[in-house]
Amino acid sequence: MTAWRKIERGDIRDTLGEGTLWSARENAVYWVDILAPALNRLSLDDGQVSRWAMPEPLGWVAERAQGGFIGGFQSGFASFTLDPLAITPIHDPEPHLPGNRMNDGKADKDGRIWCGTMDMAEGQDVGALYRLDPDGSVTVMDDGYRVPNGPAFSACGDYLYHSDTGRRIMYRFRRGADGAIHDRQPFITFTEADGHPDGMTVDAEGYLWVAHWGGSRISRFSPEGKLDRAIELPAKQVTNITFAGPDLDRMFVSSAAIGLPESDYDGAFFEVECGVKGLPTNLYGG
């Protein structure tokens, strides 16, 4: 029996699917199509898929504890609501880099957003890792990235995982209680045959799941960085992973069609049988 199924969406496929997000309060999975640009939503109540056009590239979304969403747009952080779409800019961390955009981001258990920026042309190492705190302050946490991806947080909360996809390296940082990170170490390095490490998430057993851009699979790694297993998928450019459902026992995976000939699976959205449960989605506290 196959370990995956494609979510049917008619003729729609994502140019650059990313930023998967489980919403417990809506019983739905959200994910972005960065370059369309658009935001997608899969209802787990009835299987209906909705799609909203966005005015500019959108790298990630997170739910706000007070309701609504916060998103990482090309122009910076913004809060927004849907139906009708209303966007309120918060802060542009890189007005001096108009060719940059946000790529991937996620909230931690303390209600902070961690996200990366990158050169849209992927020609310069001018990307950075940012932290947006609930009070609205923005801090550069690391820099020099070509294509930042992740982030993910260890189940114990002591580590932050973050990748430079362009370099095929996944890093692990130590996390302090005050939100600081230090001691960046290469954690896992992909080979050319592996493709490039893309989006990631951590399961309830503390294992790290990573999407393989150019590798047609997702992989599970132990907390020590040892490969546990891999699940092959029919999409070449696999991009992001989230656990979903009331019991967090359903996994959904995004992919990208950019640069590839038309196919049934590249740019598709998948549900994957993985046999483990995930961790609850964190909300932005601001």
C-alpha cells in the first residue's frame, strides 16, 4: 500500500508550495504558494480546498493567539485576516534589500516568530534569520544565508534547527530561555543524491522530519542526526511538512512545480502515512 495520497485540487498546482501550518481552531491545514502568490487552506472537516490570491510573495503564515494571522511577505511582517482579505503591515526588516523576500518561518512555544529571508534571485548570500517577539521587536539572529529554510524546534525546547538549503547544510543552535541562540553547529549535511534540505518539523518522539528539495522524499532523523527512515514521494521538489488533525497523527507535505515540466505530482499537496504523531502548533503571541 502506498504511503501517500495526493490532495485533489483540480488543475491547481503550486509554483512554490511552502509554509505548511496546522490550525487546531479551524481543523484545517494552511500552506502558501510563495510565487503565485497565494494562500491555500484544506479543511479536514469536509476536504474542501480554498485558495486566496495575495498581493505579493508570501513565505509563511502563523496564527495569532488573539485571532487572525501574521505573515512573512516580501515587504516584511504583516497581520492579516481572510474573507475579506485585509492586510496590516507591521515591520519591514530589510528596506535596504528590495530584492529579498521571506522564505520560511514558524512560531516557538514562547510566541516568538523565527523566519528567514533570501535573495529572490538566489545569487547572493544576503539572507538572514530573524526573530519577531510578541512586543513587535525584531532581532537579527544569524546572517549570510543563500536560501534559509526551517526552522524547527526540538521537543525539549533546547535546540533550534535551521538550514541553508543552498549549502545543503542543516544547522543546530542551542536556545536560551531568553530567546537567544548560540553555538551554531552543522547538524546534517545532504549529498548531491539527497537533494537539498528544505522545510522541517519535529515529531512527538523528538525526531526531525525534513523535506528533500530535488530528492523526491521526506526523511526522519534521530535527535543525534542519524537517518531513521525515508518516505519516497512522486514530486521531485518536496518543500515542507506539518502534522495535523485533533490527534496530530496526520502528516501533510507540500511541493513545488517551479522549473519543471507539467506533471500530476510536482506542485501537488500530499497526505503521508508516517505512523507517528506531531507536536501542537505554536501561536504568535503578539
